[in-house]
Amino acid sequence: MSAKIKYTDEPLGPLKVVPDFLPAPEDLVFKEETVKVTIALSKESVEFFKQEAEKHNTQYQKMIRRLLDAYTQAHKQPLPERSSRHKKRAPDR
């Protein structure tokens, strides 16, 4: 990775703006019902969250959990509407 980058003024082509859906580290400190899991994470990621958690006086596991929750909410598909045969009818008058 010591190779120098050579920049040019070439056209980039069509670009797509991707909305920033990830929360700031300080927004990752809420309490919710949880489920215990075992997961292997990169050392770099864990160290980042540990440092941020220390800055914000919280636990790094909670911050990681909130990040995953935010990702889930950003990509969750809406539930399909129920078919009309399952809907309750209004009583006849």
C-alpha cells in the first residue's frame, strides 16, 4: 500500500448518491430486549467501538447492537398487506 496514487481529470461517469443511514456513535446507546449470540468480529472494529464507548461512557457491545438495529431498520422490507379474505368485514346494518 505504499504505491503512490496518480490522480487525473478523467470524467467519472454517472454517480449515485447513497443516503447516510448510519447513526453517529453517540446515538448507539439505547436499551432494548436482547438475545445472546456469539460472533467473531475484526480486531479493528472492536477496538474502534471500545474507544468510542469509552468516550461516551457506555458499553461497546451496546453500540454495536444499535448499529445493527439501525442497519436492520434502514433495510427492512414493509410487511405485505393482508389479502381481503383475511380482513374483517364491517357488520351489516
